[in-house]
Amino acid sequence: MKKFFTLVTIAIAIAACTNDDRYTWNDDFADRTATDTINIRIGWMKDNVTVDEGDKSGFVTIDGTDVTVRSNTNKFLNLHLYGECADGSLTIYSWKKLGITLEKLSLTNPDGPAINNQCGKALYVTLDSDSSSLSDGAAYAERDIDQKATLFSEGQIYLQGDGSLTVYGNARNGIASDDYIVMLGGTVNVNMAPDASNGIKVNDGFTMQDGELRLNVKGDGARGIKSDGRTAIEGGNINITTSGDCKIETVDGLQDTTSAAGIKSDSLFTMTGGTLTITSSGDGGKGINCSENVEFKGGTLNITTTGSNDVGKPKGVKSDTGIIVSGGSFTVNVKKSWALDNGLESEDPEDRVTIVGTPVTKRVAKRSVDIRY
């Protein structure tokens, strides 16, 4: 029976590997030359807003400390944001891709997103050498536009630079995109309140290339990264902590249980470099929970779950189709249930993972897995 399980796992793995190109991103800066860029400086000074320079076309309107930018130019628009405000916001409408540079900005919106980009094109968020912070409120006012996070964009988000950004999520998500998110650099800290949702939420995929990403998620059923598309870890350092228990909801008389997870990916998960550390302490909490294959090819993975199994079953790495390890350092430890779950109901821990090649260290047990190349 063990041999049958192993063959099935390998067959599933090979089939999924052929579908590795379903999600790609293209960072095209070709139209961001100096002559084709409009720079506008906007500063919040507690109870007022200053537009220092650059708004020759009247793109910026101000209502108290709430700022709206409406751009109808074909040029690249770059907004330099700075200052401090405990009751302000920025809403952006643009025809083309745009950028925002955070220059020691501290912006809180008590009744909605701090920054809301309603443009479906790419948003480049550049963190300068200082630190900035964004925060939403515990409840959002009703508006006729999407408001899904403290930092929200209808289009893609690229995070870059050599500074730091701290995002506080009190109601919904910390950072969210209706497209995909790519992290290219900088340090991003996302701290979520117990009544809030996910640290990062994306519809079309998440890619980590470089930088530091730290997510602290406390809500029941909340995820550090919730990706409806593919998730790719290629470099940088990610540290995710979840402490929420299972979220139980009753819909049409049926009970639905959602467990907290460091990463929840509804498509392929791949890791080829960098460091990913996930710690889960809630009931039924999971490190990685993936609807398709988990393919670990390089980098360093450390997952620890210490939650109980009163309602849900905590797992280190869970995949509905297969877990394939072929490089790097892959370490998973759980207090309850199984370290690995690849969809096969086998009591032999080695049936729950496909190991490619010859690792230097190989220890595969029910609650502890250590594979190193």
C-alpha cells in the first residue's frame, strides 16, 4: 500500500509542475523616465494638508484632511507623501500606472483605508530611508468604492525601497490588492487587531523577491498571507505569526470551519530562495495551507504549530494535491496532528511527502520533519 501511495503522489506532483507558468508578473518601468513623470508633494500637518509642488493640472482636491487625486494624464504620476495626521486619507483615481513615495509619513483614517488606490493599473510603493506608518479604523464608513484594507489597490502593488513601513489593520485586511502583490525590497511590518482579517490579501498572486516582511495576525480564521492565486517565495525574509483559533460560521444551517494559517494559497505554492518562518499557536492553526501543490526547491523554511485540535486539526504544511521537496532546508514541527498532509490518508509519514534527490539530512516523522540538502 505504501508504494501505491508514493506513486500516486509523484504522478500528482509531475502533473502540477507542468502548470508552473500560470502566474507571471512584469515590472515594466519603461515609461518612468524623468521627462514623462509628474511629481506632486503632499504633506499632512495634523489638521491641514499642504500641496508643496507639482500639481499644475489641478489633480489634487482637499476636504479637511481627506485628499483625493484624480489624474487624467498619460504620464507617470508619482506622489511624494509625508507628514503626520490622525484623521486623514488618500484616495487615488488614475488612468495610468502610478507611484507613491512614503517620506516619513504617519497617516491614520479612523473610518476607512489610509490609502485607497482605485486605479486598476500598477501601483509602485517606494519606501524611502525613513520609517512610515499607515492605520485604518475599527469600522469603515459606507462608500460606493471598494475598501478592503488599510492600504488597498484595485491594481497590482509593487513594494520597494530601503525604508520601512508599518501597517496597522483594525477592521479588514492590512494590505490588499484585487490583482497581485510583488515585494522587491524594504521592510514591511503588518500588525492586525484581533477583530481584523488577513495581513496581506491578493486575488491574483503574491511574490516575495527581496526585503523583510513581518506579519502578526491575531484574528480567528485569519491568514498572514491570503492568496487566491499562486504564491512564490524567491528571496528575502518573511516572518509570520498567527494566534487565532478556528472561525466557525453557520450558513444555511451548515457549519463551516476556517482555520488560521500563516499562508493560505488557492493555487500553486513554490519556494526557491529566502527564509520563511511561520509560528501558529491557535486551535487548528496551520503553517501553509494550499489547494494545489507545495513545491519547495530552495531557501529555508521553519514552521512551528503549537495549537490544540479541539475544533480543527493543526498542520505544518497542508496541500490538497502534493508536497514536493527537492532542495534547501525544510523543517516542520507540530504539537498536535500531522506535520505534513498531502491529501493521502496514510499512517506512514513518508507517504505524505515526495523527496527528490538525496538530502544530507532526512527525518520524516508524524510531528517532526527535517529535510536538508
